[in-house]
Amino acid sequence: MLTGKRVLLIISGGIAAYKSLELIRRLRERGAAVRCVLTRAGAQFVTPLSLAALSGDKVYGELFDLTDEAEMGHIQLSRDADLLVVAPASADLLAKMAQGRADDLASTALLATDKAVLVAPAMNVRMWEHAATQANLAALKARGVLTVGPNEGDMACGEYGFGRMAEPQEILAAIEAALGLPGRLSGLRALVTSGPTHEPIDPVRYIANRSSGKQGHAIAAALARHGAETTLVSGPSQLPDPPGLRTVRVETAQEMLAACRAALPVEVAVCAAAVADWRAAHAAQHKLKKDNGAPAALELAQNPDILSELSQAGGQRPSLVIGFAAETERVVEQGRAKLARKGCDWILANDVAPGTATFGGESNRIHLITADGVDDWPQMTKTEVAERLCRQIAATLGR
Ligand code: PMT
């Protein structure tokens, strides 16, 4: 909870400003008092009226508004807060912060504070990747400014990449961490598998699948944000290691199993990896040549089932073992069968038929299958799936 905590929320210009409305709602639900500063550019995207209605407080905009200065000077504005949050943080405002400029209320409040500052950058991917933005961010981080996001995904401008503002739930968890509050899952140990496995045929070829690791990594990152001591066991993935947790990188199913065993004991295990069910029975030491007897058929051997093994780990069994079911037809029915067969507690069944883009895409549609029945979640981003799963885990474990 954030009861008694005061957040000064600075909203700069960007389409992501609409997400700040949701952030205010969630902060207030958790007991925080929220006061908003809206920049001139931010006011092109959200209105002072909606911010005032949601925050239940006056919204501050102009530096030289005499009434504001008489009632509440800009110094007082930041002094009154426990934490300053900039969401969205535009490239322009980050640049001003890095240079120490103070030519409007937002930048002045940010310069006049000795409180912790958390920024949630949001901008076009090229702006985000630009050396100037990265240098500004590095300077801010070196001064202790905290960051959350941005995330990768489709952008309002039609491009794709890093630059989407973190989701309100992610910002909320970052606020709790910035205020030194224990997350809902603190004290809990968690293990997450993610990504594909690569099963070698010879030194240059392997059996694999289309998993990107986005769903598993998002779950591991969310568990860590909520305070769980998290180990992510990842197959080969292009994604960077998420912050705040331990990542163990592996190639094959057998290596993944060994890394999972080594991570025990944990209270929660989530198997989101797309583990290859089979491997080449005899991986060649040297590259197979098609002209000197390369096999016409590949002999396969079955891989260990990590989810089943964790579910039947006896005294080492996590209290909550959660698996996925990736299906292309009769998704819920087959998910139910997997729940029974593997002996786990929950299955998150998802449709991976061609056209769904569940493999590699940004969003997912989950059917949560438990002993109590099926809960159909709407289509949402993989980060939102991760957040919802964390909430469900917290509620189930009475946190
Ligand atoms: O990585 P992304 O691109 O974001 O895509 C996400 C995803 C589609 C990979 C993910 O949402 C998902 O469905 N993961 C499970 C993929 C899978 O292998 O499903 P399955 O139905 O074949 O396996 C069922 C469960 O058993 C899974 O929890 C799996 O991790 C586990 N398993 C399977 C085989 C094996 N040898 N060991 C396992 O632990």
C-alpha cells in the first residue's frame, strides 16, 4: 500500500499521457495522494480537468501563475512530495533535466528537488535510440534518477521498437520500489523459464521453435518488480536480461532442467519456455555433409519435461507450479488435459495458431485453467498478462 505517500506526477507531451490517467487511479486506489504538473505539451494530450477529477487536487501548469506562487511555490510543490514521477517523460524533458534547465514549472520543480525522481520515458524509437537521448539518460542515471521502461512494441507513429511507455502497473511497482516499500511478493522466491531451446543436430544446425521469450521475460520482470527473488532460466533469446533478477542462459532442454533444479527451492515456478520435446538422439561432433552419408532421417530422443518434474519434485515442489499450454486447436480442452497430465496447479492456455502472433508478438490471450475452472482473460499485452498473473499469485498466496 502507498497510504500516506505523496507523489508529484509530472506529465509531459506524448500520446502515452493517456496512461497517466490510469496511473493516477491506481495510485489513489493504493492510498497515495497525487498532485499533477501538466506541461504545455502534455496539455495537448490530456486535459487539466480530467487530471483534477482523478487526482482530487488542483493541477499545476504555468511557472509564473501568481496565484499558484502565492498559494504553493514551485519549491514547495516538490518539497511536499515523497517522490517525483515523470510519466510520460518526453525526450525534450529528459534533455532539460540532463542540462539542468528550468524554463517551465515541470523542469523547475525537477531542478528544485532533493527527493527521489522516477522517469518513465516515452517517445519514438529513433528518438529513444538517438545518442543524445541515451547520453542524457546516462547522465540522469549517474545522478540517481530512477527509470522504468520504455517497453518494446508497436508505436502510435506506426513504427516498432523501444519507446512505448511502461504500463501503469509497472510504473506503480517502480514507485513502490523507489519509496523503499516491500513489494507484494517480497520474501518469495520465484523461478521462470522462458524462450525456446536449441537442440543441436551438429555444430551448426539445431532444432528450435518460434518463441521469442517475450512472455516469459515479462513474467520474470513483473515478479521481480513486485519484490520476488527471481531466477529466470532463458533459452536463446534476443531480449536483454531483465533488471533486478538473476538470469541463467541455457541452450538445450537438458541444460534448462539442470538450471531449474539448481534454482530450487522456490515458492513459485512459472514454465513459459517453449521447450523442444525432442532432441537429436546423436548430435554429430562435426558438420554433417550432404555428400558423404548425411542421414536421410533424423533419429530423435525425448527431452525431459521440466514442468512435470517441478510438479512432482516431492519435498522440493514449489507451492505454486504454473505451466503454459501452447495449442493450435481446442485450446481450453487441451489445456485442461495438460493440467491433469503434468500435475501443475495452473495452466495458462494460449492459442498459437498461425495468424495469432502469440509466438513472437506483443500481446496474448490467456485462458487461466485451475482446479476451480477457467478464467478467460481478454487480449492484452504480454506485460499486462504478467502483471495480472502476479496479482493472481499474490492473491492466492494471501499477500
Ligand atoms: O516466447 P514468446 O514469443 O513470447 O511466446 C510465448 C509462448 C507462446 C512461448 C508462451 O506463451 C507459451 O505458450 N509457452 C509454452 C510453450 C510450450 O512449449 O507449450 P507446450 O504446450 O508444448 O508445453 C506445456 C508446458 O510444459 C509449458 O509450460 C512448457 O514450458 C512445459 N514443458 C514442455 C515440454 C518440456 N520438455 N518441458 C516443459 O517444461
